[in-house]
Amino acid sequence: MTDKPDHTLREGSLGVSIWKREGRRGSYYEITASRSYFNKETESYGYTTSLRPWNLEPLSKMLIQAREWIREHSDDTDSDAMSDATEAVEI
């Protein structure tokens, strides 16, 4: 596992990171979403995977951008798998 994502999208306090992983059947991508915040007590910034309702619309746009980035950086096998997955889920 790498300690840095292959690509990160940011919009305001939201971030979507794309990680390339290696598995038994080859490489694949994973996506993580997070929100940054400022803790007034410790006067430090942190990240959480807990999101607010108003984060959903910008996050959905970022996830579509992440899907496009993965398509651009995937080989044909990965692209076929993404097409199958997209068809299975109505967005």
C-alpha cells in the first residue's frame, strides 16, 4: 500500500483521494472521501469521513470526476469493469 494517493480532488473542505492498489487479480483503484475541519480546543486541523448533508452535492460531483480520472488512467480491463459497474447502478 502506498502512503500517498495517486490523485486528489479538493473542493472547499472536501477531498476525494484515488489510490491504486495491487491485488491477486491485478491492479485496481479505491476512492476515499473526507472533510477537513478545525478543532478550536486543540487549535489544529484534522480530517474526518463524517460528512454533512450539504456536502453531498459537491461530493457527488467530485466522485464523478474521480470516476473520469480513473477511466483515463486505467487499462482496457479496468475500463470494462468500470463500465459493468456503472451499468449496474443507476445514478
